[in-house]
Amino acid sequence: MNSLIPDGPVLLDVDDGIARIRLNRPEASNAVDVPLLQALHGAGLRCHAEPGVRVVILSGEGRNFCAGGDVKTFAAKGEALPDYLREATAWLQLATSALIQLKAPVIARIQGFAAGGAGFGFACAADLVVAGESARFFSGAVRVGMAPDAGTSVTLSRIVGLRRALDILLTNPTLTAADAHQLGIVSRVVPDDQLDQAVDSLAAELAAQPPLALAATKRLVWGGLGSGVEERLAEEARVVSELSGTADSREGLAAVIERRTPKFEGR
């Protein structure tokens, strides 16, 4: 395993094409502050720069995935809080955008709470979300006099629909993993003691797929959020045509014909 970021508020390891970004403030339930967000953005950029990365797993150390913003830090800022939040939210948006713009698919591994703009927002910004059955999801911004961030004002409505998004963001219910799965926020719910196995299995499955096709599919889906279906058809046709000329596409077709496991090289 190659430890690209071995210590600090965010850890990053890469092994066999799978990058693991781990929020590393377990004593604070991985609540975010400016140093953590800067480190998370940096980890995202490192994953962008690593050509061998095929899948990214985003997780949190300790009992909780991420408890949102670090309210103790916020409270300590006093009258300087608005300036601090301007800086923090700028880094939060950069970190969230880096996850969405990664070519590799991002799996969020959720245990405990995914709360606040950061915890809930990172889940909404991931491509796939695997949650332990005891996981809980909570927005909570309105309850502390703030508005949702980390892109949830856009991503959540695309995932669950306008009315349900407003209901969640305005009334701030605590959603169980089962609730979140039913709403489409979570891709898969598994027993808590099977969470690591389920995430690792999914990551290995994705890492074996053609990376150019995965990246193109991710780009099409996220890029299509602001467009109508008709506007996306021409782009889909262009991408499919482009992919058909790659070595991975040829390998995939040959493997089907020859009834063997394909070996994709990302070219």
C-alpha cells in the first residue's frame, strides 16, 4: 500500500488502483474545520494526479463518518465567525467539487452519523453510498440558523426530488439508513459488521471495469443534472463513439467473444 498522505486530518492511501481518503479527526467525529477541508481538497487533487487510481473510497475514522462543521471551533470565533465561515465554506465547496470532478467513481462508506453540510453533503456528492444499517443522516443547517452547503441545495433535490429535498432541508429529520436508501440517498445498506467487506467488494468490482468508460459515464450523469434529456443525447452519442475507439473497448468486446475476464489498461 502506498501512503500518499500518511498523517494529518485527512489520510490518503492507494493500493491496487483503489484510493482511500479517510477523514481523521475521530475525537471530533470528523467534524470539519479549515485545516481538514484544505487537506481533503489536497487529497482530491492527489487522486486526480495519480493515473493508477480507478476508485476512491471516502470514509471517516472512528464511530462517525462526519458530524458536519466543527461547532466548537465556530463558537470560539465569536464575532469573527462570518469571516471564518467564508473561508471554511470556500474550502468546503472546493473539496466537494473535487470529489464530483474526479474521473474515478467515489464510494462513500458511512458509519454512525453523516450530518451537517459536510457529512450529509459529502454523501450526496459521492457516486455510490454504502451505509451500515445503524447509520444516520441529518442536514441540520436550518436548526443552527444556517443554510445547507456542500452542494446539498442542488444535489439533494436531484437525488430525491424538489418536495422531498425541501422537506428534509427545512424540517431536518434524522434519517435512518433504511430511510436514506428508500429516498435514493444511499445505494446499499448492509449489516454494520459487513460494511468494510461490502465497500471493498464494490471497489474491487469497479476497479476491474474499464476506467475510461467509468469516467465518461460519471461525467455524463453529473453533467446532465443541469440539462434536459434532449441536450444530453448528442453528448452521449459523441462519448460512446469516442470510447469505441479505445483499446479498453476493443479488449472488452474481445473478452465477451472469447468468454474470458477482460484486462483493462485505461487507454
